[in-house]
Amino acid sequence: MSLPDATGNRPNVVRHRVGSLLLRLSLIVILALILFPPASTPVFAASIVVNTTADENGTGGACSLREAITAANINSAYGGCSAGSGTDTITFTVMVRSRSLERRMMM
């Protein structure tokens, strides 16, 4: 049994109460984190703008479709295009004509 200190408190009793309080607070925090997990940081997608109809590949200051696809795939700036990041969106500021590709079979 411990003797009271100058304030009349018993040191062991105070230590036990503080330890018990810290344990309770720790359990409450752990339980809150389990029941309400923090939101994960969203991954932001990049918007890559194609501003030329030329078929550039790492040259020139404009961003071609080929360079935009490459920038999106490597998540880094390429040619005249900004860096991709995550699931990217490629948009166009130039008029793109419709073209069809034809595959010819050699016989």
C-alpha cells in the first residue's frame, strides 16, 4: 500500500487511472477506425489535349494523337503533350476527319 503524496493522492492509484484512461481511448480510436475507415485518396486523371492533325512522334511542339496515347500510357509528358496520370481523357481541339482503314489480303 502506498502512502499519499503532498497533494493527498496515492501515486499508484493515479498511475492506474491514467493507464486505464489511455487504454480506453486507444480502444475507442481503433474501433472508430474500423467502423469508419478514412477515405482513400482519389487518383486524378489527366486531360490530354490533341491540338494537331499531324502524325508527330516525339517531335514538334504540338500534341498529336499518337503522342497523346503515348503520354497516357507512360504517365509522363511526351512530345507536345502533357503527362498522363491514371485513367486519362484525350480531347481534341482540332477537327478530325473520319478515316477508314482498309485491310487488304494478299492472295
